[in-house]
Amino acid sequence: MHTFPFYKRIYYRYLSLAYWFTFFTSIRTVLWIRIERWLKLIGIVLFFSALVFRWGEVIVGITAVLLVWLYFSYWRAKKTGYSKFVADSKMTLPEGELTTLPANQKVPTAATGIFSVKDMDDFGLLRPAEYWQVPLGEHVVMVRMPGSLGYRYQFFNPTTLQRVQKGWLLFGKEPTPTLAITLLSEIGEAFTNQQNRYLFGRDKELKGVKRTVYLSFADEADEMLVWHTIVRSARQARQPES
């Protein structure tokens, strides 16, 4: 993220840590109560204690700001899925001959977004996943979900691919190199509902559900291979037939 101004790098680092903190305190418990609720309760107790016991305007102001910050931070984190993607402002699509993946070669990644199977949609945050492209050109993302949920998927091809961006996912100790893939999903609960609306005449067009999924990589070489593979596939599909 060295291309961003210093103040933005500091802000993005803060957001990354804040999303991580709010996520884990919203799922971890102490004495059978989520840590998030404990923190909010402590904030409320401090604020009203400062009012009741007259700790002074400064302390009242500090506790009020702390309380507002807590509620706002959790609200924003839940609304955004506990993460945020920041596109690389200096990114340009690669030119010339691209080094790409052979068909069916799987690349490990961490996936974020909504992934589906049959008529079910589930959200995953940096879940263990694999990406690959089959010989006929379909791109596959297979995600291992927690517990007994098993695997969820997203598929796309040059027709359903809308955009691919290179950037960073804000979550954790520092932003993670990530590809944002915008696609028209043709599986899952939302797409089934769209099909039903189309069949019953409430929608005039059936075109898939627009979604963006995020693939994060620990290895920059893997990120470049996946990025180039997707870009080359899209370009080949758009070339006019001779």
C-alpha cells in the first residue's frame, strides 16, 4: 500500500485492526456472553457512572465518545461484513504475454463473500479455499465453510465475469493482498428466487445475481497467476473469430 499517502495507510491499518477486533469479539464469549456485549455494557456503565457520580465534564465527554465509538464500530463492521476492499489506485491491466495457470491446477487462497450450493447462500470471511479453471474455461472457487456446512462455491466464465480488481482486504493485523472478482452468480438461494420471479413474470430478464467475492493470497506469485489467468480468459473470449 506504499502508493497511498501516509495518512491513508494509517487509516487503513486502523480499519483492518478494527474489523478484526469487532469480528472476534462478536463470536467469542466470556461466561457464556459475547465479548461484544460485555464491552458495550462496560461502556454504558462508565458513561452513566460519570454522570451520576459527577466525574467532571471531561470524563463524561470521554466516556460518551467511547460509547458512541463502540456502537458505531460494531454497526459499521456488521454492515460491511467485517472487512473492506481497497482497490489498488495504480493498478493497470497486464499487457503482452501472460503467465497463467494450467487447466485444473488448484491454487490455495482465502475467500471472502457469499458462496453457494444448490439453493443455499452462506457468507464466509477469509475461509480456506481453492481456485482453478477447468479446460472449457469455467473458473471455480471452492470454499470450506465452518462446522458441518461443508463446501460452498462460486463459478464464473468470461460471460458472467463483470470485473476483476487488484487491491487489499482490510482485516487483521495488516491489509492482505486480494483480488476482487465481480460476477453474475447463477447458483444459490438468491438466484433461485430470481428464477422464480422470472418464471412468474415479475422479472423481464434472467441474468444472474451480481456479487463480488474476494480472494486473498499469502503468496504474491499465486495472486499474479490467478489475476493473469482471469484476465487472459476474458480477453480470449472477447477476441473476434477469424
